[in-house]
Amino acid sequence: MKKQISLLLIFFSCLFVQAQLKKDGTPDGRYKANKTATTNKSTSKAPVKTTKKASTSSNKKYTKGPRGGCYYINGNGNKTYVERSLCD
């Protein structure tokens, strides 16, 4: 009888250890078990297309970002956004 009770306890405790899911079936990030499971996955972003175009003042390497913005890296190492037509 004790074995049966202990087996039932182990069985039910295993049910509660599973990751909690949202209504849409994705893991809920508020639970510790889900945080470790979701942070280990690698996410890849869309590849960034780079084009080189001649500017009137100098050659700058224009980069098209994943959301369509066009920019170049200025002398300070910061992004400077320009018109999207420069990356086409």
C-alpha cells in the first residue's frame, strides 16, 4: 500500500514539473523552468544586406537593416540613418 501511494505521489509530482504554457501553446516566461528552456534556444535574425554606393562627399558603406532602414556607421561608431533609396 505504501508503494502504491509513493508511486502515485511521484506520478503526480512529475505532472506539475512540466513547463507552464500560455493559451496559444508557447512557454510562459514567468516560470523558472520556461526561462531556462527558452533562453538556451538560439534565435537568428534576418540577414542584413549591405550595399556600397558612392556618395557626393565620400564612399560610405550603406547597410539595409532587417526592417528596411538604411544607415551607415559614422566616425563615432554610431548608426546614421539616411533615405532608404540609398540602399536600393
